[in-house]
Amino acid sequence: MEMTITFPGGKRVNAAFDGMTVATDQPKEAGGEASAPTPFDYFLAAIGTCAGIYVLSFCQQRQIPTEKISLLQRIEFATDPDGKRRLARVAIEIVVPPEFPAKYHNALVKSAELCAVKKAIANPPDFEIVTRVE
């Protein structure tokens, strides 16, 4: 997979791939226009939506209605001894209605834990960044 990253103006940075464009921006206090989520916001949203697709698929396979199901993701940050802020914890709570079959509670959690984004964070890739002159 390839993505082309472009700079359409201001603090905006876009990623184009597969005929789609993901637009990002920075908050006004960081010099942006707040016209789109920040790249880090997309990263955090990817965790929750990835878990969500596994929850959705689990329920759809069992014909369990999903209208009253949601995921609540809480993000916690910590400050390292050197003063740098870091992502410390991501907690996801799957909220189900009372009529959701109790026998599936643990299986629903296991399903969400299959999230490919979570797995990529747990087993991080190698990064290579180079410059190319054209």
C-alpha cells in the first residue's frame, strides 16, 4: 500500500490512497484552522473504530441488534521523568443494553481485542524515513 502525503496550505496535511483523501489540520492554538482532526486524533480514533468493527461483526454474525451498542474509549496520558507527555493507557468500554445476551460479554471483549491497530501498537513496525531528490 502506498499513500501520498501532501501539504494543501496552512497547517493542513493530507494523505491520499485508494481514491480517498484523509484531511488533517492542527488546532487554532497550534497555528492551524481546526478544519479537520489532527493526525494523532485519527490515530486514537483508529483504535476505537478498529475495535468497533470487530464488535459489529461479532454481533452481525449472531444477528444481535447493534443499535444500542457503543464503545466508550478513554485516553490517559502520563508525563515521563524527562517531562515528555506520552500516551499511557487506552481503555475501551463496550456498552451493551440489558437485553444483550450475558453469555456473549466475554466473547465480545475477546472480539474487540482482535483489533489490528491494537496489535500493530503491541508489536510495532520498524520505521524507515529517507529523502529522495526528483
